[in-house]
Amino acid sequence: MRIIAGTYRSRPMQAPAGLATRPTSDRLRETLFNVLTPRIQGAAFLDLYAGSGAVGIEALSRGAEHVVFVERAPTALKVLRANLVRLGLTDGFSLQTGSVGTYLRRMQTELKQFDLVFLDPPYDAAEEYAATLGLLGGAAENLLSTGTVVIAEHRRKERLEENYGSLARTRLLEQGDAALSFYSSLERRATE
């Protein structure tokens, strides 16, 4: 696993051993960031179920202003911290330990907003997609600024809903066994 482009281009990263954490492949990450290129510079990026941190670190490498990593698995957190240290990253990010649901509920009253939100729950935790996208399209939608794009990585054969509260799917990209569903807010799109 390596960083595809930007400041840390070609630098290697670790991935947790075993199958509990499934890092986003280099190829899929490249596809994702090809789509996000016009939005990444200076962006506030939220990396939910961060795992090894590959997606959030790629965002930092490509010019995101700040990345918030949210992860609760001890093994993944150890690898994520090691990747940040290996790259010499000391600022431009924050690490939130604990569940994604707890983080989103706690942040409902905060004024912080994100330009890009990426979520990649364990494939075997299918209920996490509905719960997280439901919070982002409902009680925690204040975390989304005008024009925010929410991207969910999932199994290609597992179809996500078209809508979660105020979030509506705007694009679906499929690559190998994986897929990326892109969402934006219905209400915000209507006013843009």
C-alpha cells in the first residue's frame, strides 16, 4: 500500500494484519481522488472508519487543510498512528478514538463542517452504512457544508439506498468487487 500522489507520493503505508480491516486499494483510492481533485485543495475532510488512515492521509498529501480520522479498533489505531509517524505528520489532522455513531452524535451541536466525508465500514457490518448515512442525512447534517460530498465505499453487490434523509446519491462508481456511492444533500442542492 502506498500514497498515490501529492506531497507524500509513493511513500509506503502499513495495513493492519488480518481481515478485520480492509484498506481501500491503491487503484480504488486513485479513482476516488481523480473524482475529488477539484474539491480537495484546502478541504476539511472527515475519514470515518479510518482503518490504516490510507484515504485521509492521501487527502492530506493532495492538499486537504485538515483531516479528522475516526476509528475505534485498537489494531487499526496502532497502524494509523504508525503511518502518521512514519510520514512525519504532526499537524493538519486530529484523531478521534471511538465509534463513528458516538462521534457524529457528539458533533451534532458543534459548528465544525466538512467539505468531504468518506466512510468505509467493515463490509460485514452492513448496518453501519444505514446508521452512518442516516445520521449524516439527518441529526448530524449540520456537519455538512453547502456542497459537501459524502462518499461510501461498499461491496459492489451490496446496494446502498438512493436516499438517506436529506442525502441523495448522485453517482455510483464500480471497480472490481468494490463500489463508491457519492451523496449530496437534497436541500443544499436545491438552493445551489
